[in-house]
Amino acid sequence: MNRLAGILYSLISTTLAGSFVVVALTIGQDTLKPILIAAAIGFVVALPVTWFIAKKITEEFS
């Protein structure tokens, strides 16, 4: 599961971080600090999401 989770995290974290940055820019937060905070939140939120998805995939195929 660790290998699967690593691969999934690389995809999920960049997607969520990018989405959160777009949201920050859309609401008018266009300086460096809010953009970095939004990206960091995306990377942190991706951890439990990745764990949940990897767990479901391994349960389905084992």
C-alpha cells in the first residue's frame, strides 16, 4: 500500500494544491503569502484523502 499511496499522493497533492491556489486567486488573494498558504493546505489535505483512496483500492483488489 505504501507504493500505491506514494504514487497517488503525487497526483492528488498537486491537484488539490493547484485547486486551492485557484480558489485563493479567484477570491482576490493575489499576494505570495495567501497563495503559499493555499498550496500548503492542499498538500496537507491530500494526506488523508490519499490514505482513504489507497485503502479502498487495496481492499477492493485483495
